[in-house]
Amino acid sequence: MLTSEQRLSAIQRLGRALSDPTRCRLLLALLEGPDYPAGLADRLELTRQNVSNHLACLRDCGLVRTQARGRQVSYELVDASLAHALEDLLGVVWGATQPHDPLGSQSSEAHPAEPRK
């Protein structure tokens, strides 16, 4: 069980991540699967430097992780539960929540998706 301070810290990190429209766009793009910074920059019509700076913030917030793929590094959401939580948040905001499995009965992903090229 998390302490009150740990819970507050986690909510503050999430708030920091969601407080910027570019970081929100990156999280939504990563809901579709892992991608490289250059691919994200192209898809979102942003500069690579801008994407890299925001990805670093999202990594510091604990929401994304890196995966070395040869000489390149791709980014992905930290795990499937974050993707599920983001989808749930979207549903709450739009009033379209869907019931899901109770805690503890969620299956883990065996292999994360390959990044887009």
C-alpha cells in the first residue's frame, strides 16, 4: 500500500505530464504502440528536439520507458496498465466509461509491440 506522500507524488507527476498539450499528444500517440522520436516528430508535425525534450519529461515522470533497438532508441508506455488507465480517463471525460476486469485479474502482455518506423 502506498503512503499518502507516495500517492501525492504520483499524482503530481501525472499532473505534470498531462499539463502540456504536446506531452498529451505524445502519450496518445504511444497508446498506438512504441515509436522512435523521429517517427513521433513526423506524425505529430513537431521538431525532433521538441519531441526529445518532452519524452525526457515523460520518462522522468515515470510514464514512458526506452527500448534500445540496434543503434536507435524507441519509446513506449511503461506498461499496459498505463494504457488502460489513459483509456479509462478518456472514457470518464467523455462520459463513455466501460466496465473492465476487477483488480488482480488483468493479464500481462507477453511481448510489447514493435515500434513504428
